[in-house]
Amino acid sequence: HRRYYFVVSINGRAGIKDAANNDILPSNDADITSDPAGGFVLSGSDQLKGFRFLNNYTLEPKYANIKPVRGGEYIMITTQAGKSGYINNKGDEFFVD
């Protein structure tokens, strides 16, 4: 059972809607791009990145960089302080000290 989503832009703000035109993520972000690994990269007006997993878990834009990992359950992130790690689709963080 596939779900279809669309990125929409209203007055310079991007959001996500489903095939029935229901809001999945309100139009609050400067940009949203779909990633082939699964999920959506959210970009704030300050160029910080967030992520919307396909299970609907959302990380608000606060990271310097985000790279989704194939399979859609993890993303590799870089914090604003330059620290790298992973976050799963439940919000658990994994950092190497």
C-alpha cells in the first residue's frame, strides 16, 4: 500500500499534502525536497535543515546538514557545532564521543 505525497509552496513557504489534499506538514518551511532514500528534507529560512520521516516523525530545522540513509529509518546529521551522528525515525540520537 503506497502513499503519495506532494510538496506544495504557498507564499514562499513549503508544506506537504497527501493525494487527498490533506495537510501532512503545514506550509511553514522555506523549502522541502523529497529524498530518494525516503522522507523529506526540510529547510528553514536560516538554511538549517530538518527532516520528515515517512512514519510522520518530524525533526524541526536545526541542523547544519542532513543526509538520509537508504531505507528511510535513519538520517546522518551534522549539528551547528560540527558534531556528526545519526537520528532514527523515533527521534533517538546516536553520536560518537
